[in-house]
Amino acid sequence: KKVGVGVINNSTTMGRKSMMGAPDQTRLRIEAMEEQRSLRRTQMKQARVDRAAEEQRNISAGNPGDVDFIGLVRRWREEHAGMARPHRHAVDTNGGSGGKNDNICVCIRKRPLNDKERKKKEHDAVTVLHPTATVHSAKLRVDGIHKYLDHNSFRFDHSFDEDSSTEQVYQYTAQPLVSYVCGGRGVRATVFAYGQTGSGKTHTMSGIQKMVAEDIYSTLSDNVLEDDSCCSCDNTTISIAIFEIYGGRIQDLLNKRNRLKVLEDGRGEVVISGLEEFEASTPEDFLALIEAGQNNRTTHATEANDESSRSHSICQVLFRDSNSRRLKSKLSLVDLAGSERGSDTKSHNRQRRTESSDINTSLLALKECIRAIDGDSRHVPYRQSKLTLILKDSFTSNYARTAMIATLAPGSLSTDHTVNTLRYADRIKEKKIGDSFTPSQRRSPVRQAKSPVRKEIVEEKVDMKEHRDEIDENISDNILYEDDNNVEEEIQELTKFEEPDNVESQGPSEFDQVVQQLFDEEEQLLSLHMQSIQQNAEYITEENKLLESVQGENVDVDAYALRLAEILQHKTEMIQAVRGRLEPFRELLRKEEELSKKY
């Protein structure tokens, strides 16, 4: 027994010695974890330093905002660098049979970030690579941690980035139309500036107007040696008329803001009654009239802009025969009021709400008219608004040409506005634009689907629990401009889940219809009230004469009483007529107030 116990004790001692000699696996794992943690902390510290340095670089470059989203946008631009194409003229300036697509040129212009957007720490969320404009909408997954970008791309005749000058925009949009109208022959040309409030419409249109002034007189001087049908300094005078459409009213901006009326003569021609034309014999006279009209334009502060243009400003350049005063051609420069979404007008008073509704309704009508002339439609719905009614000859003439310039705000908080602006401009052209990214001039897959949105998801996961320092990138392999056989099916699959947030395709809402009725009733009420005041003034004059006559000798009291009764009866009828117009108007005001809380 003693021997057995000794053997057991000896073996146990040897086992312990062997275990003590072997490395402790648990300790090794703990040491490895500590080493990895130390390395990770070092990497996290370096990531914080790099992030701070990148943030400072972004601020120095004038592009503050979320560093992660800015990085995603930058990498997208690096992947698609070199895809921009040179600009080419697309408008037939000679009025030849260039095809339906020559009737209209649609372009977009992106402005730089402004100080107001930088103070809000917005970043540049729009990339323009001619002919494509892409909006990078910043998104978060449902977990609130993982970040990604949602890309919406559109293609146009011309796309100008923030580095493009107004002269470049003019060269490919308005300049061909100036040459076109200077040719005479009864042609019509129209240039529109469209976009959300504060996106640079008025800035762009003001620069274009200056260049138009210079080029018109230069072209007229060059046309002296041409045939008599062309406009030249010898046979043509230039007249300027500027007016605005504000809240359903038309006001002459060069004649004390006098109120005007839109009428149609027996031949169906639209006439603006009372509109004054002023002759401009030099470019200096032209620009002086433009400046005078701009100073009289209606502007108000809105949610999106401290000084927003609340009216459609129309500058008509009329080319008339020097002897007969016959209209030879006309160029219309239209600076449209800034568009707004319904959600941006909820805190407005009634005046701002009705303004916004009238603006959006007229813009919808304008889009349909431009699509009609581009698609060679037999019916042009120009009676849907006063704006399109006034521009009737620009839509119905067989020699009408149009250029639409849509301006874009690049801020990350304006991406919804920007996408809606691009959708509006995109849907104007009934005939789609060819894909200049491929050798063949086929229709672009970006524009073939019902919604012109081609989505590409670029993800970057940021672990905010680790102070957003551990960055795990997961970039998809989708390419925006791929040209395979399944691209159309992919786009259709994507559009199944897309619900556009604009209401253009659904027509005017009930609120918009009530606002239009409100404008019509207001105009009739004001007209009737004015007539009542005028007639009342005439009756007061007549009553004074009656009083004088009854106070003299040989008074015919019966005649006095009879005439006074007739006057009072007429006054009663006038008051009842005005009251009859006033009650429906007040009912519409109440209805507008109720609907404004719903929409």
C-alpha cells in the first residue's frame, strides 16, 4: 500500500510540473485580446485625427457638413470622373425642318453653395456631368446608424455645373433664339427660368438679359445687307414691354404698376389691354428699361428665401416694322416665380398660401403647354392659366421655339426640392434625349422608365456606438451608366417601389382649385365694387344738383321726389349686387382657410 501511494503521488507531481511548463492558453488569448484592443484604440485615435483633418479641409474648401456623406459623394464623383461630354448646339436657329425636338431646349444650371447654406452646415449634394445631373440624397438605415446615398439622375440637352458662367448658359440656350427672332418672318421665341425659390433664377435671367441686349443690336447691324424680310437697323424698331402676373392680377411694371386686362380679339389673338411699350434704340436704353421693371417687381419673404420673387415676370422684346409698326417677331424672357412645396407654405398667411397655389398651378399649366408644342400636339391647353394664355402665340405658332433653364440649389437640405425641379424639367420634353454616353444615339435608359430615376446605392456603415470611429465601407458594384441588355428591366423593377412625392401628374388639388375660384371671385368683386363707386359718385353729383334746384323758386317737388326715389332705388340695387358677390367670396375664404390646414 505504501508503494502504491508513493507511485500515485509521484505521477501527480510530474503532471503538475508538465502543466506548469506548458504555455497557458487562456492567458495567451487574454494577451492577444489586449493587443488587439490596443491596436484598435490606436486606429480609432488616428481615425479621429484623420476625421478632424478632413473636416477642416472640407470647411476650408467651402463645403461643411457631415464628413461621412461628403466622403461618399466625393468617392462617387471619383468613380464617375471623366464622363462629362462637351456641349453641342441642339436648337435649329434657321427655322428649318430640324424635327420636333428642335422646338425646345431644356437645360439645368447648378449654383454654388451660399453662405446661408454653409452656416447650416449643408454639403454639396448635386453633381453635374453634362448632360447628366445627379442628386445625392443622404439617408440613414432604419437602425439610425448605417449611412448611404440615394442617387437620382436625369439627362438634359445641356447641364451646367457651378463653375459654368452665365455666358456659357446663354451661348447654348438664348443666343440661338436671338439669331432666330432677328430673322423676322413672324417667329416667336421664349426663354424661361424655372426653379425653387433661392436657386438663382433671377441671377441667371438678369445676366441673359444683358447679353440679349448686346447681341440684338449687334445682329440687327449685321443684317443690314440681308434681304428686307430680315430684321435690321434700317427697317426694324425694338420695343420693350415688361409686366408681371401676381396673384391672378396682371400689372405693368413700366407704367406705375397699372392693372391690365387680358382680352381676345375676333381673330383669337390675345391682347393685353393697357400695356405700354417703350422703344429702345440702344442697348443702354434696353437695359435701363429692364432695370426699371425689375425694381418694381413683387417680392416677399418666404420659408425658403428672404427675398423671393412672388410673381412671374415677363419681358417682351418686340421687333416691329419701322414704317407700318407691324410685328415681325417677338422674344419673351420669362423669369418664373419660385416654386414651393405645400409643406413649405403651412406657416404662411392666406396671401402667401394663395400666391404659392397660384404659382404652382400656372407652372403645371406651363409644363403641359411646352410638352404639347414639343410633341406636335393638335391641342395646346393654354387657357389653364393667365401665364399660358398670355404666351398663347408662343405655344400655337408653327414657328415657336422655347428654351427652359432650370436652376438647382446644391444644398443637402434642398435635395427634395432639387429632385422635383429636375422631374419638372425632365417631363417637359415629350421626345426623349439621346444618350451621349454611348456611340449610338439611342434613347437613354435613364429616361425610358415612367419615373426618370436611376438608383445606385453606395453604403458606408459607421458604428456610432464606437464614437463613429470604426468605419466599415460596403460599396455596391452598381454602375450608373451601364449599357447591358437588362438595364431597362432593372429600372422598371426599381420604379415599382418608387412613389413620386410631387403632385404634378395628379393635376390641381382641391386647395388649388379653390384658390383659382378665389382669384376669379376677387377679380369680379373688385370690378363690381369699382363700378359701384363710380356710379355712386355720379349719383352724389346729381343729388347735389337736385338739392340746389329744390331750394330755389318755382320748385317742382314732384319731379324732385320722383328722381330721388329712382336714385335711391339704383343705389339699393348696387349695394345688393355687391353684397351678392361678397357672400360667395367670403365663403371661399372660409373654405380656403379650412383646406390650408389639410394640405
